[in-house]
Amino acid sequence: MDNVSRNLIKLRKTVEERIHSLKLQDPFSDPERLNDNAASDTEAKEESSHERMEALEKELRAHLEEINLTLQRIKKGTYGKCQNCGKMIDTDRLAIKPTALYCVDCERKKEK
């Protein structure tokens, strides 16, 4: 589990850095933005960029939450158990998606 935890902690740091970077790139984060008299096409471009940044940030925050919940499951000793049926999740699946909550069978049933 130590390798999994270390990798997840590194991944969490990377995701947090990406969220911070996105916030800096968001045109709406500039307090002077409201004072400039930008043309309507510039305003539309900023609005579109802001919406894209918000969507990316939302996705990254969801991933961050998955990572944090996985780290909690590791601490509790429930990591690798399917949240639906209680069976162990295949190690190949966990290698691909360490935040997996369900075994392959339960994931397929859930998707249907």
C-alpha cells in the first residue's frame, strides 16, 4: 500500500498545482478586468475562456476528491474492496485506476 499511497499523494499534489495554475489563467481572476473597456468580441472570448477554465477546474476537483477518498480507504484498510459486492478489486484494474470503487462486474452493472 505504501507505493499506492505515495503515488496518490504525488498525484494529489499535481492536481492541486493544476487547479492553482488554472485559477491564474482564468481571465475573470484579474480584478482590473471589470475596469477595462474591452470590445464585445474580447468580452465574449474572456467569457468562453472563463467557462472552459471553470469546467476544467470542476473536473480536477472531482479527481482530487476521488484521490482523497482513496487515501482514506487505504488508512481504514478498505482499499481494493468493491464498494458494491465487497469482493477484492482486481489488481490490474487498480493499477490502471487506483481510485476504482467497484470491481469490473459491478462497474458494468452500474453502467447499464
